[in-house]
Amino acid sequence: MKIEEVKSTAKTQRISAHTHIKGLGLDENGVPIQMAAGLVGQESAREAAGLVVDMIRSKKMAGRALLLAGPPGTGKTAIALAIAQELGNKVPFCPMVGSEVYSTEIKKTEVLMENFRRAIGLRIRETKEVYEGEVTELTPVETENPAGGYGKTVSHVIIGLKTAKGTKQLKLDPTIYESLQKEKVEVGDVIYIEANSGAVKRQGRSDTFATEFDLEAEEYVPLPKGDVHKKKEVVQDVTLHDLDCANARPQGGHDIMSMMGQLMKPKKTEITDKLRKEINKVVNKYIDQGIAELVPGVLFIDEVHMLDIETFTYLHRALESAIAPIVIFATNRGRCKIRGTEDIISPHGIPLDLLDRLLIIRTLPYNKPELLQILKLRASTEGIAVDDEALAALSEIGTNSTLRYAAQLLTPASLTARAEGASRITPQHIRAVHTLFLDAKSSARILTQNSDKYMK
């Protein structure tokens, strides 16, 4: 009997603008490779970002800020996402756009503070007492219902657990029996029960039963080693925002009034500064005791020129606080008016006193060979077969218009090729879709030439 290998579904997922980015593409000395990890060119910006990653890893950059500045379509967001990929899953990365602060539900500064707290992780190490083993017996003991009536209730449950070293019989609370039923635990399953909280986790079927059926969609796990009752170190990663939310929402009872109160509560609850200070106190106590360690993550604010003067002032305070993440700003503006002021013009639309705090990384427009490499990379990511001449034609279009426009023509060109029965995109398919869709410059030119025909 032959069972085909299960293919990964990763390829069938939707492809976004930055799916192909896997890291900064640096060698072991931190020198950028011209084309690596999905990034092309921008060597100086990538090298600078690599130094930033090293500073974040050595925890030497908390509360500092960085600005990625450059024209549109030069890879600012791509570099920020590459930094996130380099840092890995354990370091919190919180992306946001400048206009997100203008919420109708909560204050601007509250949105900013929430995202600041989302970007700070807390790694809690705690030792838990657990009972672990293969279930040899599972017997609920029933008694008469104390409230009267016909039904019987479970007074306690007797469970037998076996490991490689020995067996134990436990008499447990009826609430644990409910957890066992939810996890669908049967005799022969390997489970662990937390002694403090009573949480039950089913790990899988014991591998002694692996030969029971020829084919089964069950995960088999080996019999646990050591004693049934053991101490386990559990590492948990949470963000400070998770702690804020858990403590801001009062835990109501199970009566009707508290249930109704929870339903009628507005969606967003503003977390007070007092509560955050209390949480910071508890967090600092945990850090002093060595139970937890702080993991300063990255807050990425795209289109930072969309923030106004009040938010910029608040950023000063947030960056100076004892618990602060690394903040990366990105903007494509040159000299422009600071939002919220009448006539103050500043570079990148950021006040000069905040600019003074930032390390600025500059991104440069791509040249034609780099455009060709990026388009080739996008085509392979999207699974589109393109001729070299078609790629050259597309990079020529990208040089005259923008990289984003050229990349967006790939999918319509592949659909045109498919409609004509061709397996690859040729230059004539590129020219066909280029005449159908306009880029921003061509559209602006037509508007200028025919300005009298459009409404003012």
C-alpha cells in the first residue's frame, strides 16, 4: 500500500507584495550580498539595518528610533520586514500606519501607546508541577445529585497514569473530568495535567498502540520517561499589551447581569496610565526575581508624516520611558508641512527636535539591472513563466514609470498569455497590457492635455 507524501500548502496561499522577503541577505561579516533573501541592491541601507539588528539582539537599542527615508517604491517597508524576519518569531514586531492613530473610539495617544506596548515582549519562565503519563484507567465516580432531581453528578474521577518508571493512581476534581471530556481523552492516550491550574493537555496516542490499525490519522507519542509527578519549566511569551488587556477587562461572574454588562460594553476600552504603571511595577518585580526577562521588540510606523504635532510630542515621552521598544519610522516625503500646524515646514514632515533623535537610513531608486532582478524574483514568487526579452521590456517600462507599476503588469500579462494559449509571457503580451493599463505619469499627462474636458 503506497501513501503519497502530503504536499505543503504554503505555495497555495495568497502572495502579497513582500512574500518573497526572507531576511536582509547579509553574509557572516554583515556585508550585504547584491541579491539575497529576496532583497536586491540597497547595499548601504541593508548593511545599516544589519547593524540595527545586532544592536537589538544585544539589547543595546531600547528606546532608540530609526528613520527609513526615500522615494516611493525603493524598499523601505521591505527592509523593515526583513529586519523582522532576521529577529525571528520570538521578538515582537508590531507594524502600523501613521493614519491608524485617528480612531473614532479612542484617543490618538492611546492608539500609539497600545502599539508601543504590543512591541514589548515579556518572556516568563515558571516551574509547573505536572502529572504526565499514559492513561491506564479513567473512571468517573457518580453520586446522587445534592440539589435533588433524577440525574447523578460526578463527585470525583479516578485516573491511572503510567510512565516508563512507574504508575500512579490519582483522585481528581470533577472539573478536571470536564476538561478530559473536552480533550476527548481515552485509555491509551498520553496526557499531562497541571497540578496548580488543573489544565489538561492531550499529547497524542501512546506508540504501544501504533500497530492496532493499519492506517490511522492519529499522532503517536512515546511513553513519557521519568516519574508520573514531575516539575517542568514552561516558557511563555506575552506582550505588555496582553497584560494590559487582561487586567483592564474586569472578570465578571456567571450571573445574567454581568453577562449582559460584558455584551453591552463598547468594543474598545481605554487603558489608564495608572493601570500601566501598576503592571510595570509587577513586571519589574518579576524581572528582579529572575522569573521574567524583557524582550524589547520593534514598532514599525509607516507613513510617519501622517502623525500630527501632538502625537510627535507624545512620542518623545514614550521613547524616553524606561520600558520602550525600538521604533522604526518610514516616510517617502521630502520637505513638507507638519500635520496639525499652520505653516511649519520640516524635512520628512517630522519636527526637528524628533529628527535629532533619529538615526536616518536612506534608500535610493533602483537602476535598470536591479529592476530586472526584482521583476524576475517577483515572477518566480508568483509562479509566472516569463521570457528574458519580456523581462527586459518590463524593466524598461519600470525605468520610465515605477517599479510597482511594472510588477503589477506581470499578472495581467500572464492571463493574456494564457488566453492566447502561450505557456510563457512574451514582449508582445507586455506591450498589450501596457496599452490597456496606464501608469500614474501617463495618466497625469493625459489629464494635463485634456484638462478642459474634465470637471474642475
